[in-house]
Amino acid sequence: MNNWYSDYLHGNEYRNDLLREAEHRRLVNKIRVRGIRARRRRQRRGMYALRRLLGRYLIRLGSRIKEAGTRIATFEDPPVNAKPRPRPGRA
């Protein structure tokens, strides 16, 4: 069917595809932008902030634990009254 009507239809199809693609791109961009902003908002409070605050402390704690592990592995006798320190922030 090779006449003006089929060309017209094909042109419309092409235009529809372009429109759909553009709409989709807009949608994706909006989601992406909103996602980033929302993530920033979420990060300002809640777990991420806590983790950021705790991060250094936990790293320090980790190295201390590793140290303790090597000390145990080398059979250094611990002090007699050594008790596990309660972790701060926990009852």
C-alpha cells in the first residue's frame, strides 16, 4: 500500500514514537531527579546520618577489636579484672 495515505500513517507513527520517547525521557529524568533529591533528603535524617556519625567510631572500634584478636591469638594474658565494656548508646 504505497500511497499518500500509507506515508501519512507512517509519518504519524514515527511522530508518535518520537512523542512517546520524549515523554518517556521526561518521565525518567523526573524520576531520576526526584530520586536524587529524595535520597539527599532521606540521608539528612535517619540511618545515613547515624552511620556517618558512627562511622569513624566504628572504624576505631573495629581496629581495636582486631588488635584484641591478635592479642588473643598471641596468648597475651589479659588483665585479671578485664570486663567487656558496654557499648555506648545501648542500655
